[in-house]
Amino acid sequence: MNYQLTINNYQLTIDVVRKDIKNMHLAVYPPTGRLRIAVPERVTDDAIRLFVVSKLGWIKRNQRNFLLQERQTERQFIERESHYFQGKRYLLNIVETDKKQQVVIKNKTYLQLEVKSNATLETKARIMNDWYRTELKKTVQPFIDKWVTQIGVQLNDWQIKQMKTKWGTCNIEDKRIWINLELAKKSVNCLEYIIVHELIHLIERHHNDRFLALMNYHLPNWKQLKKELNNQPVSHSEWTY
């Protein structure tokens, strides 16, 4: 059962998800600081309100951090426009070509987008995204090989897709994970954190004490990596967490 609950005195609206769980789990999501709480099925709305109010200081700190996070404007794919790859900022260099359309890193400063003279904005965006996808696949596979063995889980498949709500997702039943294409733009350390996070979900579905203990054991600096990821510039798209 999913619904919204309002706390008028504090001007808060919370997305409530009732599940077969033992404890309440409150989360604040980027980019706008949306609130979501997972609660046991028998918990009353009044109990939810009291719990949320008790976390008010934590909520406000997280919402403030998200609102201050740097955001890119919509990309126009024009000369010297800023683009990110593996956490580093590059300037875009547009080069017309009658050969293969591609992206090439030049002098550790430029992303050179080689396209036909009549290339549309949509074509440029597609070529760039195809390049991001190819490069991300190259980076993900070694991390998968490393962490599947180290954590001791079975993974049947992994895929990359564009997502507006999460950095990664896990299908526990099918033993499959998805990685957000946007992670091609983030540092490889942050990418590794997301991969470990999703693989541990193959052991523990919920973000409970067991999950946190596993994260602390396998990746002790995961909290710092999470903070680093949340501090990096995000896409112009308004995420709909």
C-alpha cells in the first residue's frame, strides 16, 4: 500500500510504503529532498508522524545539501561546453567528419565529438551516450569480477540503462543488477560503491542493520563515497524519486 502523508505543522509531505518489515526506514532522495518512509503494515499514521518529526533535524540537513548540489543546464553539444567523464570535467570540441562519428579524449582536456556537418542535437546526444555506455561497460566488468568473488554472491547478468530515479537497481530473484548510465560521468570510486551496494542486495534485500554491516565490512569507506557521489554535479533532468 503506497500513499502520501502530510505533516502540516512542518510543511512536510512523505511518500509512505507499507511492507512486511519490522522497523521504519526513512530516506531523503535527490534532487529535491523528497521524503520516503517504509513502515510495517500495522504502524499507524500518527506513529509515522511522530517518527518523522523526531528526525526533523536530519531531514532538513539532507534536504539542504541536495538543494545546494550543483546542477548542469541542459546540454546543447556546442563548442567548449562542459561535459564530465569519470568524475573529471572536459571541454567539448566539435569536429566535422565524413568518416565514423565518434568521441575521442584529446590532451586530457577535451572530449572531441566527431560528427557529420548536418548532425542534429539528437544525433550528437546519441553518439555521446553510446560512447558513455561503451566506456562504462569497460569499467564495470572488472569491478563485477572482483566483487562477485569477494562478496561471494551469484550474479546472472548485469546491464546498463538510463535511469532517472536510482544509481542502480537489483532484481534479487533473477540475480541481475542494472547500473545507471549517468555513472559514466562520475568517479570510478563512486561507480564501485554503487556496484558493491547492489551486489550486497543479493544477500540482504533491505537497508537494515545487516545490510549496513555488510557494507561496512566489504567497503569501509562507503559513506564517504556516497557523500562524494552526492556532491558531484547532477544532470539537468529533474529526478522523480
